[in-house]
Amino acid sequence: SGDGQGQILQRFPEKDWEDNPFPQGIELFCQPSGWQLFPKKNPPTFFVAVLTDINSERHYCACFTFWEAVDSSQPQSHPRNGEEEEEEPSSPVQPTQLFAPKSLVLVSRLDYAEVFRNCLGLIYTIYVDGLSVSLENVIGNLLTCTIPITGAAQ
């Protein structure tokens, strides 16, 4: 019922790097329209937001959002202003399953949107296919990849 609130479930690295702290409030940028449940599964989306910190440095936040099923079989009650809850007539069709957004976010000082999309797509594929690959290892390998400068030698 209404908007929810985003929550960071996991991050890499787990602790801030001295020269690159984790952007506070990034979960607010992942869902610009708010964190809401939907009765149907939406297709994945991708976008890049550019955040500017207090030192005027840009941080490119690539966001890949997909939808996961959540169990909504338990009725929810919402008493108002201390009043006792009244039974509301039930709708003839109530969804037994709702879908919640889950976002994968990559934060970088470099502007490589297509590379970010590919990296997040790889992580998403590993996650949804349930592959027996450690996400920590995948992310570690992605972080150590060298991206050549356009027009420069490999």
C-alpha cells in the first residue's frame, strides 16, 4: 500500500575506500518514481544518473532494475487514527503475488554507460539463473578489468 523505502542489501566493497566514499542516499536515485509493489512483473530497466558531490566531482550511477516476486498472501491491516479496523469489502480479484523492484547499481567516476550496462547485465544473469558463481569473485574480476582509452592501444 503506497510507497516503500529502498534498502541497501549488499555492497562491494563492504567498506568505503578512502579516496572514494560510498554515496549516501543512493537508494533514492535507484527508483525515481518511488519504491512500489506492482501486480505484474515489469521488464528490466537501465539508466545512468550523474551525481555531483560536495567537491564538484561527478559520480556515474548506473542502475539496472528488475522485479522479484514477493509473497502477498497475508492480508494487511491499516487502522486509522486509533480507530478500530473495520472490515472492508474484498475485491473479487486480489493478486496473490506482487512484484518488488530490486536494483543493481554500479558507481563510477568514469562515464562508460554501455560497459556498465553489460557488467550489470552479467551480474543479473548470474543472479536470476542461480549459477554457482560467487558474486564477490565476479565483481572482483570486473573491478580488475582494464578498460582501454578510446583510440589508444589495447
